[in-house]
Amino acid sequence: MTDKVRRNLVFDRWRNSIFDRKELGPGMVLFKNYLTHMGQVDIVNICQKWAMGPGGFYRPSNRSGAKLRLHMMCFGRLWDPVTKYEKSYRSDGSAPPPLPYEFISLAENAIEDAQLHMKLLPSMLPDICVANFYSYGDRLGLHQDCDEHVGGLDSGLPVVSVSIGYSAEFLYGHTRDENKLEKVLLESGDVLIFGGKSRRIFHGVRRILTPLAYSQSYSPGYSQVIKETGLRLGRLNLTLKQF
Ligand code: SIN
Ligand code: MN
């Protein structure tokens, strides 16, 4: 059995047979409710296996030394807001956990699904997954993902972004101008892809919505995911990329 066949067998358990697609721009598509309940539980369990150990979640700082309003860890490769892809940032010297093959499969399959409607979207084989965990009140400022190889950025190799848990108000646009940004809700089980002409899109998480305060954005499967995994209240995001 090839690696790809093995990965796809696992993936069948993770993808809903019916999901909505919203095209958000050139090379940018949001798959609503893409992941099955089992897939979401599996992802949380995989992250929890590594979360508290060496290479697990920490609170990164930005260049001015201020702590970011989230926790982060990486699979496959190390990345940090200050030291970028240099390997030296973790004071404990720990290496990142390996990139789980299920995550690779998820990215490959989601991109293939996107390519059905976006013929020009290139394929991407991820070698890094940045996992962010947002508690209520956390957020992430507007930024571009542009520390990867410039050749990949220029050819628009897509980023695959997975949301589990509380919903997020996600801002995006081709400019830093707040007034010109679009807003979209990312809910548990959603998968967002941005590649092609949108690869260098500005994006950020303006706020995390609690189920109580915003019942209309509550993803019903989520309480079950919490019960089955013991996930802390908040939002888990996986960003899969090719360095
Ligand atoms: C990121 O851009 O690093 C994460 C975005 C998200 O949490 O949705
Ligand atoms: Mn980003």
C-alpha cells in the first residue's frame, strides 16, 4: 500500500460526504462543515498527545517582546513569530513532533476538493502544521503568511486552515486597511484554503465567540467534541503549509 493510499483510507473517516463551499476570492475557498465529528475528535486527540510535552503549546512573543494572545505549537518544523523558521527559538531545545500523516492527508484531500472548482490552484505537500489554541478573549492580529520559500509563495501554493471548537471572526483582505477587510465566521469543522492569487492575503482573528454569547454561531457538534476529548474551552486552529 502506498503512503498516499494509506493516508486516504484514514481520511475517509474525517470528511463529511456533504459540505458547503463558499468561494471567498481567487484561490480562496471555505468548506463549511467539512470535517466529520470523528475527524474533529481525532484531531483534538492527536494534538493533545503532544500538547503538554516537549515541543508542546507555549505562548509566543512578537518582535517587541509582547506575548501573543494565543498558545501555539508546531508539527513537522518549527516556526515562531520572531525567529521564523530558524530552529533555535525553543528555550528547552525541543524538536517539533512529527507531522501526523492524517494531517497531510487532510490538506491534500481538501486541496483536491478545491481544485474541482479552481483548476489553477496548485497542489501542496505540507511539511509544517502550526497549531494555535485561542481561549475566549484571545485573538490574532492582521498578518500575511509569507515566511515560506518565495518560490512557493509566488506560485500560490495553498495554505489549509482547519477550525475546531469555538467560532472565530476571521478578517481577510488584500490590504491592511481595516475598512476594506472582509469578515467571515469560521466554525468547528470548517476548512479554509487560501492559495493562488490569495496566498499573501492579510488575515487575522478578531475575536472568539462563545456559544453562550452567540448562540447563532454555536456549532452543535462542538459540545460533543469537548465531552469526548476534554478539550479546553476555546478554539483550535491548524494551519498546514509547505515551507
Ligand atoms: C493563523 O493565521 O495563523 C491562524 C488563523 C486562524 O486561527 O484561523
Ligand atoms: Mn496566518
